[in-house]
Amino acid sequence: MTDEELAKYVGAVEKVRSARSEVVDAATRRKIAEELGMSPEDLAAAVAAGEAALTRGEGLLARSTWDEALRNLGEAETLLPDDTRVAHALARASWGRYRDGRVPADRARALAECRRCLELEPRHQGALALIAEIEPRPKRRGRRTLVVAAGLLVAGGAGAGIVTYVASPKPPRCPDGSSYCAVPAELRADDLGDAIVFAPAVLQVSPRDLRLDFSGRLTHRGATELDLFRLGVRLLDGEGREVARMSVDAQPEFTPALRPGDTRTFYLSEVVPAATRRVGIIAGERRTEPAASAYGAGQPVPVSFAAAVPSHISLRAAYRERNSRVHDGKTAVEGILELENSGQGVVRELEILLQGLDTGGEPVGEPSRTTVVYPIMPPMLPGERRTVKAFLYVAGQVASEKVIVGKVQ
């Protein structure tokens, strides 16, 4: 699929969405593609490009790089217009930029994206929580409750009463008396069926809201491939009473399935009720398939470093799956790339570039960029194995690829 064909497809999708003022679903997108003469492979390439843009955008969002995140998420939106992940990420990025710069248009867009997310999924918890943060309801000073003292009689036969006041829940206090701080939140997890190690959970206190941050590392166990694993997050007050519930995908369904021994990291940062003091993690929806009796070593991919690195840093890369197709002088490469920390050091940040090569080993076009290890999430330990979706679309014919480590720490 050429850039011109992709632009025509995006334009047609946007035209339908503007004319009908509605979400363009997958069936409509297939019809548009057919009318433009696109093949199923072309449509799949467009979807893969959208997924790649979403992955880049979410990584930049996690690092609070608002402008770049919005640019990449905007690309994802044009290719995945009916995806709640894109709408929610756009809302969070717009709200983050508003909080830094106080530009009213960013706040308006954050609200609009939240509402679009709710059109797609009416009970989307992330969108509902973000709307509550953007448009908080006025806080009540207290709720007056009349408690009747049973059996107490006074002259005239009237009942006597005691008036008490129940105060609204308040967020934790900062130990030093300041308005901004991070305080620990007690985190307990049930038996989740897989090895999950959580980083300490913290509550970010501010005058505006209370935000829960935590992350974890999932290592899949057992003789299955894990397609989806959703964790339930129970928000508890200081007495252990549940005040709200949300979820986090430790293994999202849009990422490559985890084989036995694979790891994936996850991160949650959400506004929570002011009464929250503890967190309980429970197992939620889980989808698996039988694992193969044995897996091959995969198709090795050479690894080079853009700059000198310490001797204890070493990486191995291989394709688990790779598909390549050439059309109109351009090459599209898609696959599942496996990366293993084969050195003795801990990798706390890792960004790679996938560079296409011609038959003579010379670079073809610009490389694609993917973040494998985010600094806000648990690091990659020695021997740890992670997977990412690989996508490359360049002018020219690609015979092979190499991985270039652009950033490592």
C-alpha cells in the first residue's frame, strides 16, 4: 500500500465520520477499503500502522511528553477511529498538557475524547474517572444525620434526638505538612496464578486530587500461552472497606501472547477516591491457549548499539514471526520480535530501532522506533525475555533487518 493510497483511505474514513457524526466501526472501514480497491492485506497494514502509532503514543504519554504523545496518538486515531484505547490515551495526554500549560483547548479536547470513549464503551472506568477529575463536583462540607434515641421520652411525648455530623473523606496528609507529596499505599495481592512482582504502590497527594501509582512485572507460568490477563484493583479505605474498583491489563489482548517464561510489565496511574489508603489486587479475566510442546530458537536478528555501553549490557533479538510483502516499490514488514537480556546487568530503559537492509546489508529507508523497557516500570532483569510488535514500512526492497539500540540504561 502506497502513502497515497493510505492517505486516500484515511481521508475517506474522516469524511464518513464527519458526514454522519458517528463512530466509524470495523465493518464500515472494511467497506471503505473495498470501495477504494484495497486488499485485505492493505487494510491489515493500515491497522498495524495504527497499533504501532498507539504503542509509541502510550510510551510517550507515560513519560509526560505531551506534544509527541498527541502527535503519535493522532496518527493512531486516523487508523483506529473506533478504538477506546486511542480515545482514552488522547484524553489523558490532552489533560496532562492542560495541567502543565493551562490552555483551555486542551481541557476541552480531554473532555471530548472522554465522551467519545464513553460512546464506544458506556462504562469505561478510565474515561469516567478522568471526567470526574476534569469536572469535579462541588464538595459538600458534611452530611447531617439524625439519630433517634430509642426509648427516651420527654414531657409532652416528643422524641428526643442527637444530631451528629459525618465528615466527607479527606485525602492523606503529607508528613511534612506540604500540599504535594507521595505517601505509601499498602498493596496486597491474592494468588493470581502467575508470578507477579509489584513495585511499591504510592498515593500522589495534591490539592486537586489523589492519584494512585503502581507498576508490576508479570512472568507467565504453566503450559499455556497467555492472550489476556486483567487484574481487578480494589481500592480500600483505612479500615479495609472497599470504596471503588478498577482494573489494569497486566497482559493486554493487543500485545503478543506470552509463552511460558515470557515477561511483561504494566503500569497504572489513576485518580482515586480521597478515602483510598490500601490496594487489593485480585485475578480478573484471563484467556489462554495450549502452548506448543517446544519452540524453536526463532529467526535471529543482529543487534548493534548506537553508542558505547558497559560490558555487562548484552541483548539478543529474534523473530518469532515475520511477514514481509512488497507492493508498488515499498516493503511492509510485520512480526513479533523477542528480546532477551543476555548480559549480567539490569536494564532500566531500552529503546530500539528496527532498520531495514537491502541484499548488500545497506540501510533502506528510515527505521521504526519501539520502547521495550520504560523507566517508570520494573527493569529488565538478566535472563528476562520480552516481546514487542515489529512494524516497518519503507520505500524500497528490504531483504533483512537489524536492531539498533538507540537508548539503554
